[in-house]
Amino acid sequence: MGNVTIDMSMSLDGFIAGPNGSADQPLGDGGDRLHSWLYDLASWRERHGMEGGERDRDAEVLEESFKDIGAIVMGRNMFNHAEKEWGDNPPFRVPVFVVTHEESDPNIQRGDTNFTFVTDGFQKALAQAKSAAGDKNVSVAGGANIIQQMLTAGLVDEIQVHIVPVLLGKGRRLFQYIGGQPVELERVRTVDSPCVSHLKYRVVKES
């Protein structure tokens, strides 16, 4: 069985979205800056049905993340905010389990992406995702609330953050609410590039 992973772009001061987020601007003021390093990468463009792009170390790190994912868990807010942008051919290409309080029929899309809406909690969603992923990883895609719940429950194995050289000052912090106990991490890898620093950690768990 694979790992449960988090893989997020984050500002140097710890935000994954800027202030004043809305349905029209889910990443808030300045939040798009956190993902600008992705848009010219060949591995990102291929996932979105486009040709060309840079084939550098950033592209390799991104492609590695895609390759290892067998299923995804996300919150309903993330799904609602991004559904229109993804269109009918989302970039995931694996089963996606959406944690929600609202009953919804499964949503089957092009490109092997299908959305299953799980109404009995994030742990049930994770169990279904693990079953679907097999030997591959389950990625917890966000938003911040479900990531924090997973960390607090001790369910995350690896964290990769892509540190973008910008200070947003306000917004949504990735690790703001993770319970009262420290989460110990062991560094696995550091990759620097002119645009972003990729930091990967293993979550240290009690034996």
C-alpha cells in the first residue's frame, strides 16, 4: 500500500491562498502567484491537454508527484470552487473522493477522473481512496481544513511543500490548526530552483 501524501504550493509565510477568497477568486488576493511556477512546465501542460513547456527539474518534481498518485481526497469547498475551471476533463486521471455533508451522485468525467461524494467523514473517504489506489499513493489535495484534520488524526505519511518566494501577509494558512501536539518531521529531500524550493518530509510516527 502506498503513502498518504500532501503536496501543496505555499508562500514563504505559510499561506496557500490569499485574503478575500470567493467563488470567482478561490485563491484570494495574490493567491494565483503561488501557482505561477507551474504553468510553463511540460508536465503541467500535458495534464491539461496542452503541448510544449519547460522540461526542467521543476517539471520532473511535478511529474513524479503525478506518477505516484492512485487516488485523491479533497473537501467539498475545493471541489465547488474549482469544478468550473476543471471542465469535463479534469487533470487528475484517478478516482477522487470528495468529503461532504451533501448527498450527490458520482460524477464521471473524461480522462479517467471520477468524483465520489463521501458523506460519512474524511476517514471513510480515505479508506475508499486507499482501496482505489492499491499500491500507489493517496494525495490529500485540500483545502487546508481537511489537510489539518488528516494531520491531527495522524493519517499523513509524507508532506511536500513548494515554497514560493512571496509573502502574502494574510490568507489561509496550511498548518494553522493541527491540534495541541507537535507533528515531528524528517526531511527526505530538498530541491532548489530559481522559481521555487521543493521540500519533502516524512511524518515521524510513534512505533
